[in-house]
Amino acid sequence: MSRSALVGNITAMLQDAGFAVSDRCSIRPKSFDLAARRGDDLLLVKILANVDGLDAETGVEMRRLGSYLSATPLVIGLRTRDEELKPEVVYFRHGIPAINPDTAFDLFVENVSPLIYAAPGGLYVNIDGDLLADEREERGWSLGRLATELGVSRRTVSKYEDGMNASIDVAIQLEELFDQPFSDPVDVMDGAEAVREADPTPEDPALDPDGDHVLAVLARVGFTVHPTDRAPFSAVSEDGDREIENLLTGHSAFTRSAEKRARIMSSLGEVTRTRAVYVTEEREKRDAVEGTALVSEDELAALRDADDLRDLILERARAPAES
């Protein structure tokens, strides 16, 4: 299957599941392909035939964007270098959960969460330790008795009951011994934080020297500016007073490529519930590209405070946009 067909299939599946899906981010470099929202759940989705194609820098940016936009970064793919991605299993690449399309269908369409995750050494599950302890005690088994049945140490059983995850083989043994499952679902929509390494959100990248003066103005009028390296926008700017949605910010001469980027930013803004503004080198004849406000560098520099910027963005974004 071509990557374009894979993206189309994933888009259709998410729409069938009730997600509003953005236009595809068909520009380079790009840290994600689609944004998708259903209610309060927001996804930033990277779609790859081979999930090992996600490099560390892109993974870091996706995690940062997830933090800024209150979104879950997610990779959907078909295989690694060595094997096909198994259904009902969550993998991880650079701290981001990765699943295959069948697992995504189960999760988003059927509302069935995966129970298994891959980690060094094999496949594992989350064990409900309290339930295990209750069932063991109800049966009158000691820790040692259960350890003997499982072929593990007494200390290991104690750790299972304290919340340590178990291999899939142990989970199957437990289910057979007690005639019930003890596995908790992997919470993909929370980034599967309970099973991946709890790394802190990576720090922002250094400011782009070419865009530094634009981002500096945004900071001066009251926004907290987070530069990006690979997103379709140059920064996410947070409004400390929360009087306007966060801003997706772009900046360059207004070429055909910039216009395409502004259109994608507009689509992303609708899905992520943010505003989009594109700062151009000179004043353009039109005020907006779809929902992305166009503001020149001179206009931006002349603004006195955040209220002026908010008013200008809202006025431009509401203006009829020329195609």
C-alpha cells in the first residue's frame, strides 16, 4: 500500500469514528500528518508504513506540540524494520505510542482499547494489582503459593500486586488460574504514560534567527512563544490572559508555498481550536487566507499590546478571504 493510500484510509477511518480531521500537512518538513478531534480528545497523527522512520527530532517535536495544544501525539503504521506491527499491541517510538490500523480501528471505531504493549524483552500488560490481591486472598492462597503456580519468586508476585506490569505469558497464566482477566487497558489517549518512560517534555528549540524579531514582538505584547522546527507553523503562541485561543504563527515572504502553508494552518486551527496568523514581509491586498489572518511585519511591530493583536487577528480572520 502506498503511503498516500494509507493516509487516505486512516483519514476515512477517523472520520467514520466521529473525528473532525484537518487537511493533510502536505509540506516539508512536517512533524505530523493530520490533526483530529472528537470532543475533548485531540490527536496529532503521524502516518508511516515503517514506524522506525520516525526520527528522534520529530518525536521530540510531536511531544512538545502535544503539550502546547493539549493533544495526544500518535503514530499509526504497518511495520518496523523487522516485523509487522501486531494487532492489539501498542509500540513506542521516541516516547510516542505507535499502533497499526487495525488497533486504531478497534480503539476509535469500536471503542476497544489495546491491552498489550511492546517493550524491551517482549510483550507486556498492565496488571490490576488490587484485583489480583483480592482474588488470591479470597482463594486463601499465600504469595508463595501463587508464586509457585506462576513459576516466579514470591517477591515478583508482591510486585505484581503493587502494580508492576507483567509479561503476556504471566497474564495468560493468571487468567487461566483464576478464570478471569487481570489486564488493564493501555490508555493510548493519555499518551500511554503509565507504561512508557515518563520523560519530561523536551525543551523548546532555539529561536530561528530569521523569525526571531517576529516572535519577539509576540512575546512583547504578552504571548508565551514556543518555536517549532518541523511543524507547518513556526511557533505556537499561548495567550496568558486566555482572551483568545492559542496562536499558530507563520512567518515568511508571501509566496505560493506560504499561501499553501497558511491554508493548512487554517484547517489545523479549526481542529485544534486555535487561531492562525501568518506574518508577511509586506502588507498583502487581502486580509486572510481562509481562517488564517495575514499581518505584515510593520503592522505587527506597530502594535502596542496584546489587545491590539487580538483585535487585528479577529478582524482579519472574519474578513471575506479571496481565493
